[in-house]
Amino acid sequence: MNDIWHMRSALNLARTGLGRTAPNPTVGCVVVGSAGYIVGRARTADGGRPHAETVVLEQAGDNAKGATAYVTLEPCSHQGKTGPCAQALIDSGVKRVVIAITDPDIRVAGQGIKMLEGAGIEVITDVLKGEAYALNEGYFLARTQNRPLVTLKTATSLDSKIATASGESKWITGEGARYAGHIERAQHDAIIVGVNTALADNPSLLPRVNGTHYKGIRIVFDTNLRLAGSDWFFNDIETNPVWLLTALAEADEKAKTLTAKGVKIISLPKKGECVDIVKALEYMASQGLTRVMVEGGATLVSSFIKENFWDRLLWFRNDSVLGAEGHDAISTLGIDKLENRIKLQKSQTIELGEDRLDVYRNNHR
């Protein structure tokens, strides 16, 4: 029972690092001394270093001798920019290490556990494994499927409209729903929109959450570089970079103009009328992104659904209707038979005052 309690505490610590530690996973570590008291607790630092174990062992000092360490991911066993966390645990004198889940990184993948056991430390694994996987799912997907976790987000009226007939969309949902959306933004490494949304809504794509300083990436699927010459989108570009995914070459004059403003131009092949989503996700993973959120518009969200490259869908609904003239949240999917409909599995419903958030999982990948 104590193992579960302390591991859940470590997982809760790690959860506060979502969207802040890429390309590393967010890891929590709690060290309980031989007398049964917590002598250290920490998560992976923003930016991915130092690792949680390093910080905790520094806190614990000599109190780590004979202690039990609870770690939400297998301690690393390789020499990177810092030394192996498994060796740090060995050197600290802990007698027992409880691990939630093993690390799929080929440089670790069980080697951290072997190092600990080889030093005579008792190792317990798979404690709250499912919760640990869910927490760092994006990291696991990046290592095993070469793509980040993809969250789709839409905010609509009750009849699934994202805007009025004239295109007015601010604000369909209320303050509670908008704040919940900003919290979700802050827990992702990058926010993605299509060029139509970027041009129509003038979004900052930055979370507004008190007490947080977000350093994420803003990504626009802009096949033909229609954003060329626009200035508003590039505020805070030094802190929050802007990537444009395009089918045009980096030598294109539009691309050169944007590059001069600090924009990163990423040339990718097209699939249909859009940049290839699979290639885009592979590129994001190669750059260390583990969690990305697609905020719209309808065409881009629908493309991710159609290609079946999504993991979570956040659907905010307001108790209002806009009628048939409004803009739909989902565009054409090419479904002409009921048997081909896309079935969603709801995992959670949250009431947010006048709004409701339904969270869906994709279990068909």
C-alpha cells in the first residue's frame, strides 16, 4: 500500500511538468528514508534537466542511505549531458528502488534496472504502470512510433458549430471552458493550427495561465505560405518559436521573407491539398516534440481524424445553437456508409459552468 501511495505522489509531481520537459519525459521521484519520512521529492526540471533523481538525491543527502526511491520511469543508464541516474542512485546508498514503468529508449530499455540489481539494490517494477504510461504517452509514442501524442481540440455550440455564418467565433464557450483550454495548451510542447484559422482568428496560441511561463512552439500548416507578410503572428517569437509547414521550397521568396522574421520554414511533401500529416508528425518527433495539440480549424482537425492520427479529442460544448448557417466543427470525411462511421470512446466528461468538456480516446490505432 505504501508503494502505491508514494508512487502516486511521484506521478502527481511528474504531471506538473507536462509540456515543460521535452524532449525528455516528465519524471517524478520521491525518496523515503529508513525512518519512513520523505527526505526528497522532485520532478524533471523544465527543459529536461536536471533529472528528477539528481535533484532528489541532492535534497536527501546522507538521508538517502538505506532509503527507498520511487521513480515514475526507469532511471537512465547511459552517459548523456549528465551522468546515469541509475549510478547516482547506487552511489547514494539507497537500498530499494520502486519503478512505475521501464524506459523504451534503446539506450536504457532495462539496463537501468540491471545496473541497480547488479549493485545489490532491491528493484520493484510495474507499480501503477498504466498511469505512468498515460502520463508520458507522448514520450513512449515518440520512441516507439516516431510521432508525438496528438490531442485534437474544438470548441462548439451544442449543434457542433465553431462560428456563425459570418465567421464570428469569439467566444462560443464561456470563461471556464476557455481557461481549461489554456491549461491544456500549457501541457503540450506545441500548438498547431491550419492557415485558415491563423488568418481568420489572429490567435496568439499561447496559454494564459497564472503562474506559468510557457516556452512552446507554434506550428501552422501553411501549404502555400499564405502567412507571408503578416506580422501579428510573430510576437514573442524568440521565446515561442513559429514553425510553418509548407509544400514550398525554403528558397521560395515568401519563405525567405518569413525566415528573415525568425520563422522556421519546414518543407514537406503534400498529400492531397495539405502537407503530409505523417511526415509532419515524424519531423516533430525528430525535433524532440512529444505532445502536440491541434486547435483547428475544421479542415485540419478533420484531416487528422481522417488519417487516424490522433490520440485524444477535447470537445468543449456550449449550451447554445447557431443553426445550419454556422460553420461546422468537422468538415468532409468522405463517409458514405454508416458502417464506416468513426466511433469515439468517451473517457471523461467535465462540467464547466455553461459548458461541458467531453474527452475522447482513439482506441482504433
